[in-house]
Amino acid sequence: MPKMKTNSGAKKRFRLTGTGKIKRKHAFKNHILTKKSTKRKRRLAHYGLVSTADAPRVERLLNI
């Protein structure tokens, strides 16, 4: 049986932390930034974690 392929979109969007959790970027930080406050843009710049409910689905895409 052939190897499972990792989802190309998922491997560009998610990274693993040292403890095995899945990091993700926040949405709404790409364009139309002039109307967003500096505080809001600064908060969006930090990485977030994938919720525990969605983690199994992302793991399946990444073949973890």
C-alpha cells in the first residue's frame, strides 16, 4: 500500500509545538489593515493554537 500524502495546504498553515500541540496563525491579518487598530493587529500577529475539537481533523491532514 502506498504512503499517505500530507495535505499540501495544511503543511503550509500548521506547525507543531514541542509538546505536540498544533500552532496556527490568526485570520484577518493579510490586507485592509488601515482600518484595524494597532492593538488588534498586534494581537493577530501572535500565533494561536488549534482548538482541541479541531485538532484530530488537522492531525489527519498532517498525517501525525
